[in-house]
Amino acid sequence: MKKVLLSLSLVLPLVMSCKKEGCTDATAINYNVEAKKDDGTCKHESLNESVIEISSNITSDTTWETGKVYVLKSRISVVDGVTLTIEPGTIIKGDVGTGANATALIIAQGGKIMAEGTSTSPIIFTSTADNIQTGEILSPNLSGELNGLWGGLIVLGKAPISADAISVQIEGIPASDINGLYGGSSIDDNSGVIKYISIRHGGANIGEGNEINGLTLGGVGNGTTIENVEVVSNQDDGIEWFGGTVNVKNAIVVNAGDDAIDTDQAWAGTLDNFIVINPSDECFELDGPEGSRDGKHTIKNGSVKAEGADGLVDNDDNSHVDMDNIYFFDLTIGQDFDQLPTDYSCIFSNIEAKLPTNTLLTDFFKGGSDVFVTSVDTPTIGADKSVFDGWSYSSVSGLLTDF
């Protein structure tokens, strides 16, 4: 008997050397004694079996399934060469945290997200403080104005950006995390598909003045598909582009704590059919290139409820953007379209505004921009809100009745 035990002890190291990926948390109900590398799918008795904690980076192709809730326990990256598939109706919740403990989902350069919700079964990103369950659109307990409870969704690609280096670190992610790099030379880079997605209550602060956007797009290429996306109550910007060439169609930003739509580093794509509701700072902050590379973007077919915003459009001298078919309403004295860009030829056309009583276009549209704007009582242009019906928080909560 002693000889048998001795033989087993000699064989054990060989068995251990062949371990595979699995759950390495001994307290989890799906603990795998043979796993040498945690795959981030540990389940615990304290949670319903339909709730799965994600505590480490996604390092192999993974599917998050319909009917389950996935809890981000930290900053989680889908690494280079790996695809994360998220099925319709899935709910992803980020743990509350700030600084180094801020939770976020990062699609790193070379990684892919295939998050294809549907008009009847959207994918919802929210906070663990949200008691929302599969099949629900509205939270049963959180106000639509709460923000900063977790991070957000960050997609990083290899498309061109205007910066001093070909690739740089995205804001909101510590420089020590190599999965925060973005930028390159691949115009048609493909980071996957994002459809029918609602991102809520994010924007956690990782440092002084350094918050995470609801949806961050850093150097994302036009091989990526982004359609029908909503950002609700993010502490920082709603959607921010840092260069890249990706196009976004059918987007809503509600109650952004900073800017609703923010463009930087020579983004060269199109935002088509969108609604902005009550940002805290600018409805649009459209920054010019930071380096030698130029890129023009187009913003068209949108409706903007400016109530509560500090400003309408913030341009730089070197902003390079065309804006067409946009309707502004619920304006307040003090808000403005501050200037027309001067370094590049930009086209502003078919812009309408419903003005407050006893005001003029020049009270709001400065620097000669008033010549492109028509004062109306009833708009003839703007977003097609019907594409948001049924699946979005904005539609179901009644926020779109004014549009």
C-alpha cells in the first residue's frame, strides 16, 4: 500500500502540469481542481445559478448566454484574438467601485465583441445596484438620473487616430494596463458587432477628472457595426470617439453628466439618426485633430432636447465636421453654438431650432452660424424615433414623447 501511494505522489506533478482553464476559486460551486488558469466563470452559492461573476480577463472565445446575468467584478478585458459573444436579452452588471476598483468591459485591440441584441430582447449594461431582471426594460429600483455606479463599455481598435504616436492609452484606463492601447493604420479594422444595447448608470471616476464614458470608441475601424445603442445617465460623456473610422447608426444619449456627443483625434466616420436629451455640459463637443493627421466626420439626422445643457455645440478652430438635418429645442438663454471652424471647410446645413419667446437665432447661434439655422415652431427634420420603440429605456419610460 505504501508503494502505491508513493507511485501516485510521483505521478501527481505530471497530472498537474496538464491542467487546463476553468474556475480556480475554491469557494465557487463550479471550482475545477484541475484548472491552472481562471477563465472568469466562477459561480457561488450566494448567487442564483443564473448569475455569473466575471473576475478575470476573457482569454478564450466565450459566450454570455440569454437568461443569465453577468457581474463584472473588476476591469475586464477581451484580449487580442478573442471573441466575446453576448446573446440577446443578457444583462451585464458592473460592481460599484472607483479608482483602481472601477469596473468596465474593455474590448482590446484585436479582440471582438459580438453583442447582437434585438428589438424585443436588448442587451443591458448596468450597475449591480440595479435590481433589473431578464426580460425587463426599466429598473424596478434605480432612478434614471443616477450615474457613476460603475465604469462603461470601451472598444479599442487599430484604425488611425491623430496623436503624437500611432497608438496611445485610452482615457479612463491606467497606463499600466496594456489592454488600454488604441490606434493604428487599419481603416477597416473590425472590433465586432454592437446592436440593441442599453448602457446605464456608468462613468465611474478612476482619478481626478478622469471618468469613463458610457461608450468609448478608441481607434475603432469601419469594419465594426454599431447600431441601436443607448447611453443613460453616464457621469462623463455619453459617447466619445477618439479617432477611428467607425460609423454609428441609431443612438440615444440621455442625462450625460458631461457632453452627450464628444469627438476627438480626427474621427472619420458618421453618426446617423440620433437623439440627445438633457446633457449637463455640451450637446456636442467637436474637437479638432491633435496631431498632423486629419479626418472629417459627419453628424446628421438628429433631434436635440437641450434643456439643462450648458451649451449646444462647442467647436474648435480646427474642428473638421459636417452637420446636417438637426433639430434643437428646449433652448435656454446662455446656451450657444459657439463658432464656425476656420481651419477646414465644414458644411452646416438644414439646422432647425425652436426658440424661446422673445429671442433671436443670434442669441444662440454665434460666429455666423445663424445663417445655417431656421427658426421653427414645428420641425421638418430630425431623428426617426420609431427605431427606438420598445427596446430602449428612453422609449419605455416616456422620454421620447416630445420628439
